[in-house]
Amino acid sequence: MLKTIVAKNTGGGLKRLYACTRLRQARGDFREPSLARSLARTRAATTMAEAGNVLVLKRVRRGAQDALGGLDSADPAVPSELACGDGRLPVLDVETARGEQLPSFDLKAFEGHLLSQGSGEAEGGWTVLAGRQVASTQRVLEENAKALPRNTVVVADTQTQGKGRAGNAWVSPEGCLMCSVYCHVAMEGRKLPLLQYATTLAVVESLEALRGPAPAEGRANFASIKWPNDIYVRGTKVGGVLCQTVYRGSGAFQLIAGIGVNVDNDEPTFCVNQVLRELGEREIAREELLALMLPRLLRFYRIIAEESFAPLLRDYYGFWLHSGQKLKVKGDASVRGDTAGSEEHKDVVVTGLSDDGFLLAEDENRAVMELYPDGNSLDLMSGLVFKKKSRS
């Protein structure tokens, strides 16, 4: 079932606000800074709407309420505008938005792909906000999470301030699937690092599923996972994930999972459809990839919350690039239990993941080393693990 929310036009309120402001200015009486701020925000939102820089809203629901929450009576209605940095983005219903305001991300096609899946793949529902240009999908959710329903996803055709791990800039051209997913998860804090692994697994599984059934003789994986959060296709990076959590009390965490995948943009580097064309296979669309990813995300998050990552490990290891890989660990790398660090490199062999998400490796003396997923980088070409450098 499709439920559409209508964000009403506030034009009448805008006229009254202008009239009130002009009267106060004529009197020399402008003692209410909140009114000035409201006027500035309204002017900015109106300018954005006229320029087509808006978020277009669609709600999609199928089946029962999802166990993680979403689209229930306790969730807030979507506001008519949302904060994003110094500005505010108007929110318009998909049925009332004008053509120039609609994103190239096809919300109706996305709905069709999502609802065409079986009930086991599409429990619960989603609030979807899509825009032609957004500073950062992650930022929209970070700044507005308390005002939005759980199970909300923000999608952008382009981003102007996309960010990856440690503040690295994420180039966000058209054709790239750029989205951030907001939900609540109830779990022990020690399990939180596992969420990024579940997110990468959902992405690569969805990429593989879109290729269709494998031939009887089998085939090599199309997509793979580079620790801790990168998506590779045929040996080249095409995407990554960024998971951020905030404790909300009573054992529940707010999770915002940012996902970027180069689906159909040959620039600046490489994309999924470029490889599919070379293989003579059907190209994929952002809408169908997101529709496959979302139910997987909720299912994987639930498994971690209720059990552990163990039920997902076999599938995860089937996609990751590091089983038995020989690495050099630089002295500045973040290692559990090592507070002093050293200037020496250590030669290790990767053995897997710990129960709480650390990369496990053994040195030549069979001593186990546990590497933090956050704070470290792994250079696949050189096989070097080193401290992640933060950028402002």
C-alpha cells in the first residue's frame, strides 16, 4: 500500500510574515530576533523551492510493522522543511512537485521495485526523501533525525558536501547512488562496529542479485568487500559506507548509514555499469539497487541485535578480499591493547573478524593482533595497515 504525505504550501504565512516585518521596520521596532530568523529561513526556503532545490517525499509501506520500528502512529509527520547546514530544504509531496523540482531518481520506479519483492524482503515501510541537489544526505538526517519517522532514507542526484570516513570528501556526480538511511537499533554498544559490515554486505549482495541467477557452472563474484567499509567491483573501488550512531536511551541507538555507489557515472573514476557493459550484461538502475538494499539492511541489523554477526559471517567472508591475506601493520596503527605504539612494521596474516568487529591477524609467532575498524586504513595495493588521517 502507498501512503502519501502532503506538505502544505505556506505561501499565506509568508505574506503575513513579510507584512508584519515591514510594519515593525517602519516603526523602528525590530526587537524580536526570532522573527528575523524566521523571515530569513522562509526567504531561503522559498528561493530553494523556486530553484528546484527541494526534497520530494514519498512513503512506501508493505506488510506488517517492521521489528526495528517505522511508519507507526508514534512516529512524527515529516516537516514541511528540513534544516541542512545554513539553509533549509522545502519538502514537497511527489504528487504536487513540479517537473523541474523532481529528482532524476524515479520515486515511483523505486516504489515498484520495493513492493515487487516478497514480504520477507520488504517488511515494514519507508519514508523516502529525494532531491536533485543536497549538500549531504548524511547531514540532512543528522540535523533532523528527531523530527523524522524511523526508517527514513534520503537520496540525492548530486551532493555538494559529501563526506566519507574521517571527513574525507566524497565526490558525488550524477549517476552515483548517494543515500543515507535512518533507523533505530536496540543492541549492546559493543556490537555497533558490526553495523558497517552488515551495511557493506547488504550492498554487495544486492549488486550480485541484480545480475540474476548464476549459471550452473558458477561464476566469480562481481562485487567484493574491502575492510572495513569499501565496495569493490572487479578489483576497483566503486563505493563505500559510513555508519554513525547516537545513543537514545533504554538500550536503543539512532543509526544513520550513509551509502555511496558509483552506479552509472564513468567519472571521476569507474562505475558498476561500465563493467556490466564490458561483460555484455544488463545495466542496473539506482532505484532497483536501493530497493534491494533497504530490506536487507533491516534484516541484517535485526540479526545482529537479536543474535550476533555470526549468522552473516559465512556470506560476508564469501565477498571480502582478505582471507589469508598477508599484511604489514605500521607502528601507528590502532591496535587493541597497544597504547604505546611502535616505529616497527609487523608482518601478519589475516584470520578473520572478532565477535565485536575487530580485524584479527596473527604474526609469525602466532600472537593474535586485533585492529580497530575505526581509525585504521588498509591500502590494498601495498598491503599496509596504518592510522587513518582525519581531514577537516
